[in-house]
Amino acid sequence: MKIYRYPETKTWPDLVRRPVFEREEISGLIAGIFEAVEKDGDQALIGFNKKFDKAVTPQIIVSEAELENAEKEISEDLKKAIQQAKENISKFHASQIVETQKIETVKGVTCWRENRAVEKVGIYIPGGTAPLFSTVLMLAVPANLAGCQEIILCTPPDCNGDINPAILFTAKLCGITKVFKTGGAQAVAAMALGTESIPKVYKIFGPGNQYVVAAKEYAQRYGVAIDMPAGPSEVLVIADSKAIPEFCAADLLSQAEHGSDSQVVFMTTDFKIFTETVEAVEKQVKKLPRNEMAGQALDHSLFILVNSIDEALEFSNLYAPEHLILALEDFAPYIPMINNAGSVFLGNYSCESAGDYASGTNHTLPTNAYAKNYSGVSLDSFVKKVTFQHLSKEGLKKIGKTIEIMAEAEGLIAHKNAVSIRLK
Amino acid sequence: MKIYRYPETKTWPDLVRRPVFEREEISGLIAGIFEAVEKDGDQALIGFNKKFDKAVTPQIIVSEAELENAEKEISEDLKKAIQQAKENISKFHASQIVETQKIETVKGVTCWRENRAVEKVGIYIPGGTAPLFSTVLMLAVPANLAGCQEIILCTPPDCNGDINPAILFTAKLCGITKVFKTGGAQAVAAMALGTESIPKVYKIFGPGNQYVVAAKEYAQRYGVAIDMPAGPSEVLVIADSKAIPEFCAADLLSQAEHGSDSQVVFMTTDFKIFTETVEAVEKQVKKLPRNEMAGQALDHSLFILVNSIDEALEFSNLYAPEHLILALEDFAPYIPMINNAGSVFLGNYSCESAGDYASGTNHTLPTNAYAKNYSGVSLDSFVKKVTFQHLSKEGLKKIGKTIEIMAEAEGLIAHKNAVSIRLK
């Protein structure tokens, strides 16, 4: 832990700096993978499964039987939990559907926007130490609500060539019928380029390691969009004297356990809460199965004593955390002060893991200070808003002169003509 | 013109293909410009103004006196036109502000989103053959409505070191007080990195040539967001037998005059409309001051006879045009069929130039088939939507078990603990 007592604002830019991600090093590797996938399609993916995942996968697509079997392999309790989470996520994301509002800017000039789903979307779900079936919910539920026509999912196989059953069960529950056994940069390449079995998509979603992140960035040169740039996961907790140190510690650790590069920041005005939270973290971390990873994340975590909650929020806006927890008795007055954050958790009972799984909010959020300029994933991420306009002859008459004058002043005479020819 | 009669669908992928943009060639140049701006700041910009724009600009920021004088240099008519356009753009974009809706997904679990403006935004306005003061309106008006705290504008000086007065007048009208004399990739670099006089921004907007486009792409590695990727401007017109060939021709030419790389597509079911539109284009183009550029754009334009309006819309969805004009008597039934388009103009009096200037819609739109996965600029482009949640103890009790089961199944025990510790 790095401990700071009342740091001066001039030191803040150093404190909020995130670890730098070495992109140049791996860019050659990514280009090579894209080239292989473009050239050899499914065969390249089968080869990469063998090479990177030690898996033999004669077929890339998950079979109907595998999807069916998955259901039998997971407990009823887990099924029910996934179902409840899905309901809440559906409810919150459905509330984001906005009715079309037609505006007559001038009599006879009517303008509006309509949502149109991104037709083909690809979801990437990492394998590795945690089977993130919760992320399947977070991406497939809004994709379905938005009306995406084709929703595919790629995830790496284990060494037996299988996919975690909870991922398959959740995918099927969300109506995804095309799941593919491929991971890492090659999965992203396959969704960007298309192969014999994997359709090319228009937008790629989902988390991943630095290879996946770099591949998503690289994929954009093929005209594909991505959900957002990414970095390691983050939480910033602001606590007052009424906060409960054990709760704060548990929240900080639920971030730290994600990986050794997780970003953990704790700020308080209260010295007692400060020391007790440090103690609680040290006590709780020992009992975690992922304590080694969490310990490494804690090594570079920041514990900061501040003069006021206002100051903490100012720091938080500069830091722009993915998750911001206000462990404050009276949090309401501070809400308008929050400018840069992905998702905000208010009060002592709004733990980050509620939003990670089941409250209904999305857990795909901007990291790495991108909360300054990006929103988290929502229904909006799966639609384009198309503008429509209708002008009657009278409407065009009302604004025609304006268009003609402006077009002429910009030297665009054909733009002017398009009006003049209609009004003469 | 390239003329196609009832092309088979298997030929469509070739027909919709856009010209390929050679990005590798100029990437070294762009990196060099960023390096120079990072190292020498304003001095680098002053040097580039001399080198690229033949302009002597001892000071990069436009002075208060220059902003004041601009008003005197433009006609009252133009001022009034800009003012009317501003009102309509304001009206339409203000209608995009959506009220916060709080959702109780489960009793005691309340979730909602709030808009927060991107604090610092930069607007790029190209110089060159057309002084695009209309683009100042399209970007500064929603930025102001969104509540962006810092809105800056960069545009290249002419060879006298001056900025077009209509650009300055419009900037001032929209409340932009910081205008900088710098253009091209170096302007983008300055906004991404910051210099002595130009503040670093969080998001960069605005059109430009291939150097500007490449620089915006490059800028993203510094954590800056951009409005959208870009390519040459486009229009696709679908006409039925009641369309008016002279109107269609004028719309096609108002696209063609943008530049020799403009993309112009005309589709109709009616042979008479087809031949008459071709004739009208050939007649009208001769009278245009920018007829050379328009002629070059027409050389690669597509004029396509189709079997039905349905078929034309299918082609259009594959093409994903920036602007789509439905010159149809009965356009309403076709609206739901439109999936991929930036902005749609309905009927014979909705010319594209209405949306370019004054109807109220935004003219910063996705090109290069990006209408498949991007929206045009709107109020949304200037805000992030931050998620908030509040759980009461009872609320957490209701979903706690779900969170615990899911977290455990993902192997994330600290996530589970954050709930357990609160409920025990």
C-alpha cells in the first residue's frame, strides 16, 4: 500500500497516473495473427487453440449438444441466480429505450431520430482464471433488447477443448446460438474479418488481456467498431467517519482480486476509519483464494487521507475511476459534483459486486481514466441513432434563404442550387 | 458516371466498396508532427503555419480584437442566416436531452443514469477551399447545450495569418472564446497533447483531410476520444417515377462538389427518371464554379437501375450511406426498412443542403460505411452517461444470495465477501 497524508494538489497528476501499457511491443504479433486468420480462417483458429490453449478443437463452433449439456452441468442455484440477474439487467436496460420525439424546428420542417440496432455484434468472453458468464449477461441482454440480428460469442476452450458450462448456459439463456471456441487476439481477428464458420461483425464487445485489447484496437482498421478502449479494472472508495471499515476493505479487495494490475484507491477524511480500513484489508486479504494476485494489486494501491470530501471528489474527477463508491452517510449533496466516473455506488450497502452481477447496471465500464470521455456499455452501445427529416415546400421556403446565403458564403454553389431549383 | 442496369446481388459487394485510404504511408509523417508539437509546443505550430500555410503567426491564439473585427467584416444577411441556423440546431439538439429515469429493479435497489458533459472538447475546422463556419454551429451548439466547460477551436490561418471572419463570428456567437490558428495534423496534436497556449482536451471533433483523419486516429493513443472515423462525404438518392430529375441532379451535385473523392449514388426503378436525371446532372454541372472537382467525383459515381424500391433499400443498407435521400412520393412505408444510414431526407423538398445548414439536424455524420456501427454527432457525443445505484440493506438482502452464488461460480471470493460481510 502506498500511503499519502493530505497530498498537495500539485502532486495529484502523478498520483492519478495509470501504468503505461506497452503497445508497440505486441503490435507485430497482433498483425501476424490477423494475417493468419485472414489467410487460413478456421484452420488458423484451430492451430492457435492448439498452440495457446493446448486444446484440440476439430470444430470451432460449439455444437447444439454441447449447448444442451451445459444446462445439466450447473446447479439449480446458479441457474436461478443467473436468471434473477438477467431479469434485473433487462429491466434497467429496457428503461434506456427512448421514444422518438419529432420536433418541428420551423413550421414545415420536421426532424427526429430513430434507433436502429447494430445488425451484427460479436461478444468476447475471456477464459483463464475466472469464467465470466456475468459478462455474457451484460453484453447479450442489451444486444437482444436493442434488436441486434446476429449476436455471436467467442471464448477460448480449456485444455480439453471445452467451454465452461456456465458461459454456455448463459449464452443460450440470452438467445445466443452461435458460440465459437477461440480466444485472444485470434478471436477478435475472426470477428473482424470473418472465417468459414464465424461471421464478420460490425462491432466487437468484451473484456480481455492486453492482447485482446490490442487486437480490438487493431481491428478498427477493418471498419469494425469496438465498445471502448480498456485497461485494468479500478475502484475508488471515498469514506467519511460513518463508513464501516470492514465494508470498505471488502470492496477494495473485490477490485484487487481481479488481477495484479488492478487499481485500488481509498480516500477518507477520518484518521480512525483510515487506519481501521488498512487493518481490515490486511486481515481480509489473507483469507482470499486469490490472495497472491490481490496482494500484488495492493502493493501499488493508494490510501489517501484528505482534508474534506469535496477534496476527495476533486481528486476522483481527476482520476476518473471506473467504479466510485461513496461510503458516506449523506451522499446526495455530492452527486452533482461527480463529473468523471463509470459507475457510482452510493452509501454503505451499495457494494461494487452488486453492480458487477445483479443490481441491473452494466459492468462493462471505462477504465484507465476513459471515464473522462466514454460512457459504460448500455443499450445505446448496440444502436445507431439515425436522423430523419421531412420538409414540406412551405418548410423549405421558410429556411431556403438561410441555406442559400450560408452555402454561397462557404463557396458551395451546388448546395445553394439544390434549394433554388426547388423554390423557383 | 458508372451506369448499371439491374445489377445482380452478387455484384453488390463490389459496387458498395469505398476507395481504400492509404494510412501506412502517412503514419510516419503524423508521428513526426506529434513529436514536434510535444517537444516545441507553440513554436512548432508557428513553424508549421509558415511551412504548410505560408502564414506568419507570431501568436497562435486569435486576439479579442480579431474576434471583434470579424463581426464587421460579414454581411447582415449572413449574420441573420447563421443566427436562424443556430436557433434550429439548438432546438433540435435540445430535444435530445433526456430526463433521468430512476428504476427500482428490485425493491430497495435503485439504478439510474445521469449525463455529465465531457469537460474539455476541441473542435477542428478545416481551411482551404470552403470556410466551414456551418460546422462550427454543428459542433459548438451541442457542446454548449451539453455543458462542456472548455470548448476550443483550431483552424488554419490563410497566407496573411488571418482566419475567415465567418468562422470567427460563428465561434463567438456560440460562446467559443479560445480560437487558435493552427491546422492539419498539428492542430490535432496540439489539442491531444496541449501546448503553452492550447489546452489539452478530452475529445476532438470535426472534419478534415486525410492528414487530419489520420492524426485523430493517432491521437487516441494519448487517451483522447474522437467523434468518429471518417472518409469522403457521400449521398445515395433513391427515386421513384414521381421524383423530379432536376431536384435529384441538384442533390447529387451538392455532394459531388465537396471534392473529387465524394461518393455519389443514384438509384431508381424508372427508366425515364434515370435518363432525365443523368441529363440534368450533365447540364447542371457545367455551371458550377467547382465543376472540375464535381466532374471528377461524377466520374466514379454510380447510377443504378433497380427492379424495386425494396431492392434499392437493400442495396442502401449494404452501402450504409452518410446521406440517404428518399425521393419517393410515398416514403413512409420504407422508413422501417432503413437500417444503415447517417441522415435520411424524405420526399422531394428535403434536400441534403437543408440538413447541411439549417433544418436543425447535425451534419457531422458517419461516412465510409460507418453508418453500420456509428451514429452521427448529437448531444450524446458531448456527454458521458454515468450510472448510479443505491441499495438499502433490504435491497442488498433481496439480491445478495444471487451475487454470492454468481461470484463464487466465477471464482471471485472477495466479490462474494463484500456481500456476506454486509449481511451477516
